Amino acid sequence: MSDQKLTGKFPTGERLPTLRENPVPEALAEAGKGNDCPHPNTPRQRAPAGPLSGHVYASKELVWDSRILRLGSKRGRALATVEPDTERPGMFRVLMPDGRLSDMVNLTRAKDAALSLALAVLNRRKEEPR
């Protein structure tokens, strides 16, 4: 970095305009008033809370009990099960509590899909009335 002092002038010697001489255009001033502005002094609206308590579930809150994915502990509510495919040995499908059945995949992918599907259901937001 150079040893030049900040003098309020361009390197060519011209003076920098002040805010009074060059006010912020109206469009920019209005843009800063909305909730989309990242400025720390701008008031923000909180995102709507989760379905019931505003809690967002994470994968660490789900527990595998053999091939059953449960919420909280091994005695918690069953969210999904990984079932072996009836026709192909070594292949599995995810069975959701509402009866939906996934495509056929290996055990690792089936467990990953069950986890993703369960988190999507748990963290889904209710539709707001119109």
C-alpha cells in the first residue's frame, strides 16, 4: 500500500463530490427501506414459524432403529421404514407412513432418501390462508 494520505481528492487532483453535492438517487434510497436490504439497521420480518412450534428439525434429531427411522429416540414416532424389495435381492424401497413407496435403490441410498423425505415432511410449512 502506498504512503499517500487520504485528501478527499481523486489521484488526478479533482475534489471528491460530497453527499450534499451528489445525493443518493431516489431509487437507491427507496430500495434500502424494504426488508430485503442487508443493512443491519433495517427492520426485518422473521420468517414464518414451522408447522407447530417454529422448530426446524435436523438430521441429528432422527434415530435409526434397525431399518425404521424414528423421531428423537428408539421409542419415538416412526417416520419412515426401509423395506427390502420383493423381486430384487439386495435392493430396498422407502415406505412412508402415508403409504408412499420410493423407487428401488441400495440400502445406503434408501436410508439417505428416508432421512431426506422425513425432514422434508417435518419441516414443511403450512399454507397460509388467502
